[in-house]
Amino acid sequence: MLLKSIIAEMQHKYITRSLEPVIKKAASEFPAVFLTGPRQSGKTTLLKALFGDHYQYISVELPDLRAAAIADPRGFLEQYHPPVIIDEIQHAPDLLFYIKGKIDDHRDQVGQFILTGSQNLLLNDKITESLAGRVAVLELFPLSKREEEGVPHEPMIWEHAGRQNSKKGFGFRDLWKNFLRGGYPELVVDTGRDVSLWHSSYTQTYLERDVRSLRQIGDLLQFQSFLKVLAARSAQLLNLTDVSRDLGVGVNTIKSWLSILEATYQVTVLRPYHANIGKRLVKTPKVYYSDVGTLCHLVGLKDPEHAAAGSMGGVIFETAVLSEIKRTLTHQGIRPEIYFWRMYDGTEVDFLVKTEAGFVPIEVKLSATPNPAMVASIKTLRKHLGNALRSGYLIHPGDVRLPLGNQVTAIPFAQL
């Protein structure tokens, strides 16, 4: 029995999130806080950990509470008065107008309402109309590697202000097992979970709960095929016409489906940075899945060796790098501005991260043996952007840190 209780305690261990000080500060300055992000990213767990002792908690995802909130919003808010956490408020979005009234009655009181939602599309207009100036909007994604490792406030490599990061690279198998698993808290905390079964169940739940509530999609199997087709094109220039032809549906339908994935935080649409270099630059976006584990599941990968050595290896590694950058910055309360840069001759820099001091160029290579030829594109970009470009990095899966010239340093993924 003692062993079982120890295992249970380990499985329910709370992982400190980088966003904690940000959300506490927001709740101390705004009447309302809206925390959004993908389903199962840990929003409810975070809020209960931070505010559970002082706030009521209700979830309008539950059918009876949803019905009550829709039928009698005034009475509902009288019953569940501030301070209160209202979870999954997209199920009763009109409640926001009545929350506005409650806030305006006591405008000087901060932290009255903490709201969550996993569907951004439904809520943007509602929040703009009803809570403008009254709400802080924050996003929570699945775990970054910093959060997994227990150093949630460790800065990005370019924020280190000259300090050397001595962390070694991950072992090969551990690195790729982590990629297959992804960053959703349930899988990180409970390492014994069947990864493939969890992702399969997550995808099905996502289709049933989120997709159908956002759009009237008659054939969920066809939409599921769209998820897989998009996964196979991850990190490539996205040609919607090709996707439309492969699936046998109209381009406008594909655009609509893509907007659903964006609205529910399942994908990141990465747009090219144009600068002012004329017509030589590609202007077509790329799409990345927000969680590398989701990507691996959708392309049918279950074995670390196959994932690393197969045709998707570079895409998986690139997705993991983008995910770590986006999650780390977002969980600092920053709205990250990340682009890629590509010329029509194929010269490309994988990521450009905008900072106050300029753009940080990042190349991602699957080889653990970096060399200067791998960052020639950053040298080309520097000719165009000059002083707007900061020192750059080549991210690789090995354990060596190496200067490559032209203000570029090769670093292990572990040091990102």
C-alpha cells in the first residue's frame, strides 16, 4: 500500500509553471484574467494551485452548469460570485457580458474573475466587446523543457547576458523519446502512460469537443485525414491547393479547417519575414504542430530510432525547437514574434525571433557535428539586415558548443 501511495503521489506531482508570477501579477492589476491555450495544457491545475484556497471554482463544461449559465446568467453569477474561477467559458460565451456588469459595479476591485478557455476563435470578439480594458489575456501551452526540468524561469540562450550555459545534451534515446511523448503534463508526470493511446484519445476528444463546436463539420474522418496530411507537410511551405487536391475538398474549406486548428492552438502558422528586400523573398507561410508529440502521433511514429532516422527527423527536431522558443517566451507573458526567412533561390533561415535589441537568427540541424557551412544562410541574411540582426545560433541534438564564425554559435538543444 505504501508503494502504491508513493506512485500515486508522484503521478499527481505539480510542476511549477513559468507563467505563475505573470498570472499572479495580472490578477493583482486587472479585474479579470483570461487564461487560454490548448486543451489539457494544465490551465485548471495551474489556477487551482495558485488561487484554489481563495477562489470558488466552477466549470461550465459540465452540462448542468452550462445550462444554468446560458438560461439565467444573472442568477448564475449571483450564485457564483467573485472571486471565482470559471473554467471553459467558451461553452457559455454570453456570460462575458454579464461579467462585465459585475466588474463595472466594483471597477476598483482586482482579481474578481479568472476565466479559462481552450477555443480562442469564439472568445476574441466577445472579450473585445465586453471586457476591453478590464481583462489581461494570457496563454498557457504544454510544458517547456525548462518546466519539465524544474528550472521554469531559466531565460532563453540570447537572454543569458553573456553567461555560459553548461548543460550537456540529452542522450540520443532520451531526446527522441521525449519528442515522441511531447509536453502535455499528464504524459510528463506519469511516464508509464501509453503515449500512443494518450495521443489517440486526445485527438478524438479534440475532434468531438472542439472541432464540432466551432464548425458544422459533417465528416470528422475527413477532418482527421486533414490533420495527417498537414502533419506530413509540417515545416514546409504550405500550398493549400495541393492539400485541397489531396483531400478532394475546396480550398476555402481547407482555409476554414486551418483556422480551427489555429483557434484551438493545435498549430502555429509561421509567416515569412519580408523586410524590404523586394520580390526575391518567399511570402508563403509554413505550418507547425504546436506539440511535437502530436506531430509524431499523426505521422504514425512510435519508435525513437525510426523517428530520428526517418524522413521526418529534421521536421520533428525543428518543431521541438520552435515549440521550446514559443512556450518559453509565451510563459514569460510575452507575445512572441517568430518568423522564417527564405529567398526564391532556396536560401533560408529557419527562425527569426524578434527581440527589443533586434532579430535573433536560428538555424536547426539534425547533425550533431556542426560546421560553418551549415550557417551560410545566416551570413547571407546578415548582408540584408545588418545591425538589425543579433548574434545567431545553430541548434543541434548533440552536446558540443562551438563558435562557427559570423557571430553564430552552435549549441545543443539542451542549452536553447
